[in-house]
Amino acid sequence: MVAGNGRARRVGEQIKRGIGELIQRELRDPRLQWVTVTAVQVSPDFSHATIFFTVLGGVKDLQETVKTLEHSSGYLRTKLGKQLKMRIVPLLHFKYDESVERGSYMESLIENVVSEDESHHPSEELTEPLPQPEEKE
């Protein structure tokens, strides 16, 4: 999506919603069962749209998933054109969104560092109660 272009952002969101629904409802391919559209980038002239997707549970065969989506792009484009009623329906390109995977990896690294730090510096538990402040009369 072009950052400053409100129309490109709106069209990208419509394409994201539409493609997500079409993949789930129209395509009966079991390889695409867990595909989720995460973002769409639309070229300034609306002739191309890059569809970023992720797969719930990870991708066993990423190349096969991309190939299946690319093979379905003509059908998806035709259906999308009827939904959006656009004069120019962009060519669809599919790209795996690694940000979810990268985020999970970073989260696990942080958890490992925190647990390692706690093992080196266990929280010191107080064995004696803290003294109570004296009450003034």
C-alpha cells in the first residue's frame, strides 16, 4: 500500500477482505484450508496487488502453497472484480508473510533470556518479616 494514498489503502483493505473470504469459501483446496490474508500492497496505478498471507500451524510446503494460490489467482481476480466493481482489477501476487513467524521466534528468544536470567539471579525471598513502623501516640 502506498503510505499517503488513502484510496490505495481503502482498495487494499477491500482486496484483503475479499480475497480472504474467497480463499475460505470458494476455493475447495485442502492445502489452502488454513491460509489467512494478513496484508495487501497495491501499486499506485492499481494494476498489481501483493497479497501477504500466513498459514495457521506453519507451512509444511511453502512453495506448494504459493503455487496453488498463484494458480488460483485468475479465478480469484475474476470473483474479486465482481465483488469490488472496479474498472481495473489488479493482478494478484502472493507472498508468504514471515512477520508472524519472526515475531514468535523473537518472543521465544526473549522468554529464554528471561528464564536464564531468573536461574542466575533467583528472587531472594525474605526469611524474616520486615520491621513494622512504630506508631506515634
